[in-house]
Amino acid sequence: MADELTFRSAEDSDWLAMGLVAATGFGVERPDETNAVWRSMTPADGAVVACDGDDVVGVAVFYDLTLTVPGGAVLPMAGVSWVAVAPTHRRRGALSGMFAELHRRMAAYPVAGLEASEAAIYGRFGYGPATVWESLELDRAQARFHPEVPDPGGVRVVRPTDHRAQLEDIYERWRLQTPGGLRTPTRLWDEILADRESSRQGGTPFYCLLHPDGFAMYRVRGDDEHKDVSITKFAAVTPLAEIALWRVLAGLDLKKTVSIDTHPRNLLQYLLTDPRLVRTVNVGDGLWLRMLDIPAVLQARTYASDLAVVLDISDPVLDGGGRFALDIREGRARCAPTEKPADVQASLSVLGSLYLGAHRASSFAAAHRLTGDPSAIRALDDAFASDVPAELGFPF
């Protein structure tokens, strides 16, 4: 039945139908203004539709994004999003056909990324979860800081629209030092600060805490008996800025909890006399990566130790694998195709998961998803480690 479907570039007249397919799939309809922002970030050939006759029954797009990798280099990234198939056309090859067509259009990008609404789908297309987020919840009223923890001060309560330039500057500094950071275009800042009712999910308009080297934007939810603070955007360029912001957040009177989605090495629990007040309520994945140009991507980041290894990378669906010699000296890598015997075998999905340092080769080896010489696997663990935890810059 898949040969009944056709795949082509989206035309201007398709976008209403595309919006209906996406809204049906995700159960949420984005405002027209929001759609216009994301469409402005879509290259001319970056939107593909699946059609049954004249009907649009599937949609997939990619945005023009810029990804920070360990060491601070930035790479153009095709940010795959808005992937949906009409429920009337499931299991007819629509997703595979759209992905084959979409990835043929990514020649200008060494890497592609996405967020996975359904985690079981994208590994077969060579994407691997490359960041981890934890949902933390702080019992604010009982929180006390260790006496050794400084009180840097310097935090102000501001309206975010009045301090846009400072927010943009802080976020830009933060994303350039954070693996997984993404450049925020001007129109996306416009959308964030528009603070539309449709984006609040029952919360208040944004509150904002501003430090010269950090900021926290949050909403308050609940009633007079139980008010909770939900942090939506947090960026701290220095540890002192992070401490200063947490001191203010923990001191918000009449609020029961403070919650944040963050990386697994978040500083908060180490600041408190009782770390049990910081509860992990959920763990998930954020950014998934697929390497489109394996040598270019591996050569872009810095590494923690030397390594010489031959990688045999499989990618059966989109055929982007191969055998590569990876040689790392003094933090920099050289990588090129080779015919030498492989030391390590893994899928492209696994390599994507290793890239930002959030996962270890030895974990995949224990799961039998990466095989090879034990010493080479240990060396991969050491080399791919990152001092700076990876975080997804923003959802897309």
C-alpha cells in the first residue's frame, strides 16, 4: 500500500492541511503566529508531505539550527520536527518515505537532531538520545543552604520584556559553553517573550529573576493553599550565578515547591543541608542526534583523552554508516574512512548517544548494543566524557 503514497515538497497551499495533520497527531493546535515563527526557521526545501492523491496525510520538516558541541564549536544542525501521520494512514510507509526524502535534502548539514514524541521510532533511522533531563522538585519551605555555600547576591526581579537584551546575551554566552546549546533566532525570542495565553498551560505570565551572569523565568500554578513554581527557562554562565538564583528561588514565600527540568548533574542538591528535599520526579531524553557526516562531526568536538580506534558503524535504513579510523591526540580528532579491521562495532544511533558525553560506551557494551575490544571500549568512555553536562538548548 505504500506505493499509493507520494512524497514531495510542501507548497504554500499545503500548510493548513499540514497543521491539521499535526494537530490531529499531537492533540494540540499551535496558534498561527507560532506556526509562522517556526516556518520562518524552515529552509525552502525543509518541509515534506506525504500525499494520498490530493490529500496531505503526513508531514515532516526540519529547521535551520546551530548546535554547540563539547569544546564550544558550533555545527549547523537540521532540527527535525512536526513529524506526524494521519491516523487513517498508519503503517503504510508514510514515515519511512518522508524521512528518506527529508534526509536527502540535508546535504548542507553535518548533523540532524530531533525530540522524540515516541522513543521507539527513531533509533532505526540512526538517531540516538544524546542528552538526559531530570525533572526535579524542591520542597522549598524546608530548604536550608550549607554554611559553606556563598551568598553572591546580585539578583533582581524584572519584567523579561524590559530586559530582553540582557536575557539574550546571557543565553548566548550559556549556549556557547554548553553541549546541546542552540542559537535562538530573533523571531523565536519574539515568540518566547510574547508569552501567549496558549503557552501558559494554566500558569501565570512569566516572572523573571535576573543576575549579570544568569536568569530564571518561571510561572506559578495552583491556589492559595498550594502554589508551585515551575521554571521554564534557566541559564547560568557561572556557578556563582547559579547559586545566587537558587537562593532566591528557594526563598520565594507562599510557594510550596519549585520544579525544573535539568541535567543529571544539577548543582541544587549539593547546596542544601538536606539533599532529600530535592526529589527526582521524572527522567527522560531530550535531544536525539544522527550524524550525517561522521568524520566532520567527530572532528568538531574536543575530547578528554587520547584514543586510536577503528569504528564500524551500521545504519541499515538510511545507509549512512561505514568504517572509520578515529585518532585523538591532545583533545583533537582526525577521522577518515578506512578498510582496516574494526575495533568496535555499533549502530549510528549508539554513536549519536555517545557524542555529547551523556552516555557511556561501556553501558551500551553491557547491553550488547556495542561490541569490540574491551580496552577500546574503556578508551571510548574516557575520551567522550565531557566536563560540561549536555543540555538541550530549547524544545523544537
